[in-house]
Amino acid sequence: MNNELLEALTILEKEKNISKETLLDAIKQSLIQACKNNWKTEADCVVVNIDPDTCEYEVFAEKTVVDTVEDELAQISLTKAKLMDSRYELGDIVRVEIKSKEFGRIATQNAKNVILQKIREEERKVLYNEYYEKEHDIVTGIVQRNFGRNISINLGKVDATLSGEEQIRGESYRPNQRIKVYVLEVKDTPKGPRIQVSRTHPELVKRLFEEEVTEVRDGTVEIKSIAREAGSRTKIAVWSNNPDVDPVGACVGLNGSRVNAVVDELHGEKIDIINWDENPALLIENALSPAKVITVLADPDEKVAKVVVPDYQLSLAIGKEGQNARLAVRLTGFKIDIKNETQARESGDLLEYEEDYYEDDYYDEDEYYEDEYAQDGGYGGDELYAQDGEYGGDEPYAQDGEYGDDEPYAQDGEYGDDSFEEGGGYDDESYADDIDDMEYNDPENAPDAGEE
């Protein structure tokens, strides 16, 4: 048993993570190359046998029996062959053992180089495969040093590069600081794997939530879409595959513990978590949060949408330097045109929405819009009104003769605006049609008071 070789292979296998079979194959190739270098030939006649359990090895040259020897490694004379075994004839193959100790210094050095080169290649391959599996995932690294605008991040067995474009603006990195980075790309090079990492990629936020939120990790909650402006704000849209699980609540955590852990890792970056919806109008409304939305007209085919917000909510919907609207566009994939209520009415967009509301039968026959009267005492305006004397608005109204501020009197629950009603209807500046010699101009007088 070759104990020294066996021990050396065991240590290499453990430290370099290179299999013993690979190392034995490297030794076999080095011995074959040493033989060729020693006899200065390229003939493929060397056979090496190695026992993987004991590391005992044998080297043989398979020589052809010939009359005249031209290649000492590949050929043997008939006379010598007969001395080994009288049964050999011309053309037979004779296996002759080669003593590796007989190799010259140069051949031995070449064999050593072959083994070292094979070990380096396998080490690079192992490292490449290890980190290639982590491509598009997050890893924890330690800041090493700056070189130009780039930063070297040690990932354990290899260093990665955090370029200036992939650094969060305003974020500082100190030597020996532990940070989490997103692996963008892993390339195999002669000098080992070259790894590019990022702190600005949107997927970094997604992977951080997978680490912090069990429901995201096991697939109960899905992050459907994500939009990020690194160092400032991120919006994510989440969806639950379990109706009993609130996706937003799961990501926020008790007292915000889960989302705060992500925010801390990103050094205070704001994160908005919204509900995903298959209805693009509802999704856009959610994406513009925290702004309130009046209406959304979305065209799924053209990927455009018109949004109307209250006048006082316009700046909130657009956000500082347009950030809120910009992130909503990236999150939903729609081109969004935001207008306040006043602008929408002037341009006719709000009227277009209301017409679409009627055409699509979204309204109830009990509800009416501008300047339309309802049935049985209901009437319209800017507010919705119901039938049978029940209606809303900013002013109070009552049924059966009761009335509110600055409004005409009712008679049996029916009244109008600046117009005569049949059967005794009147307004502030007109007389009743069917009551003789009775004028009423003062709102304090009732129709049956008998005063002019």
C-alpha cells in the first residue's frame, strides 16, 4: 500500500473538494506523459493501472515484436521477446513493465507539472460549478478593498466584483463589513471563476423576502411583480395561493418585523407592498398607493391607462420627481396618464368614464347621474339618488312635504329645481298653479297657511 500517496489524495479531496478519482486520473495521465517525454515519442502504448483503495500503481509499455526496433518505447526485437517467452512471434504484443524511478529529471518535473495543472483545473471547475449554482441568488460577502470605483467582495473561496453601476447611490462600504449581494453572472476563466454581484438589482429585494417570509419561500405567497429605484423606494405586488393567507400581512409581519428586516438590510430603502390583481384597473389603482383614485380606464391590448384622482391627491399620485407614477408604470407594465378631477372633466375623460359606466351596465336602475330625475320622487345631480323619495347629496331631504336648506318645497315627496311641478309643485320664485289668490314667497309659509 502506498500510504503517502493515499494520505495526500485524502487531504486534497477534503480541502479542494476534488474527488479522489479525478486525482488518480491526473496521476495516470502524468505517468503516461512522463514516459513519452523520457523516450521522446508520441506513441500511445503506455498503460497505467492504479488501485483506488491502496494507491498502488503499475506502468506498462505494450510493445510490438519487430525485426528492427525504431521506437524503443513502442517496439521490441524478436530476440528480446523470445528471451521473455519463446512463444512470441513477429507482430505479437509484449507487455513490459516500466520503472518510474528510472525517469530522468526533466520527465519527472513534467509529470509533476501535469499533476499540478490538473489539480488547478479541477479546483477552478469546482469553484465555478459551486457559484454557478448561486447565479441569480443572494450570497453574503465581506468587503475587502476598493479598486477604482469597484469593490472586491470575498464570498468565502473566491472574490467577487461589485462594480460602481451596481452600488446603491449614497451607500458606503467599509472593509470587513458583511453585506448581502445578488449574483448577476458567473464566468469561467483560466484564472478561475469571475463573479459579478449587485446591490441594485430588483431581484435582491425578492430574495431577501424569500429569506424573511416563510410563506414566500414555500410558495404560498407569490411576488408577482417588482419595481425598484435602489436606495430610495421599491414597490412589490404580492398574491396569495391560499385564500386564508393575507399576502400583504404575511410580508409585513407582526408589527412590521419582516419588512423591517429587509429595510434594514437595504439601509432604510422604503418598500410599498400591494395586492396583485388580474384586473389591470384594480392593479393600477393599487400600484398608485398611497394616493386615492377616482377612476381607472385601462386598455389591456394597448397597455395604456387613464387615471383620474382627486385634485388634492395629484401630487401624491405622481410622487416626488414622478417616482410614484414611474414605479407604478414599471410594476404594472402599463403606460399611465394621471389627471386630477378638474382636468379630467375639462378634457372629457371623466365623462368618457361615466358613459362607459352606463354602456357596460355597471349602474343600477335605481341610481341616476347629472340632471336626471329618478322614479317616484327620486332625482339626480352630481350624487346618486334612489327611488321612492330616498336620495342623498350634501343637503338633507325628507319625504312627504319635508324639505332641506335652500331647496323648493315638496308635495307628497315630489319636487324639482327651478321648475313647476304638476298638482301643486312650486319653487322659491313662483306661484302654485291650482291654488287661487294664494301667493307664497316666504319659505316660512306652508301651502295651507292661507296667507299671501
